[in-house]
Amino acid sequence: MRYSLVALAVLGLLTACGQPQQNNSAQNSQTTAEQTAQSETERLNQWFEEKYEEQLQQSPIQMTFLGRKDRNGDIDQGVKEQKSV
């Protein structure tokens, strides 16, 4: 009887220390969540890039400061208003 209890305890410990079974559906849902988060991040980054470009197009002096030569000949509205006053 004593040996069977010891054997049962050892069997229980070995079972508890074994590799856990992996649930494929949990892994799939985690992968899907990661992909969704990544695509959401990419979408948000694209939105920020568009808004930054819109703001930058309003200031040719800032574009020149950043080294972009798209609108070097243009002058900011603020500078025009100051000259006319």
C-alpha cells in the first residue's frame, strides 16, 4: 500500500512537470490578434504621415529647412502678410 502511494505521488509529479498541451485555437487567435494590431499600427502610421505631409505643404520654409526642394520659390503666408504691413 505504501509503495502504491509513493508510486502514485511520483506519477503525479512527473505528469505535472510534463510539457503542457498547446491549444491550436488559442495560438490562432493570438496570431490573428497580433496581425490585427500590426495592421492597425500600420494604418495609424500612414494617417500620421499624411497629416504631417499636409501640414508641411503649408510651410515651404519648413520644407526648405528639412532639405526638401519642392517649393523653394514659395514664401509662407505669414511672411507675405508681414511684408504688406
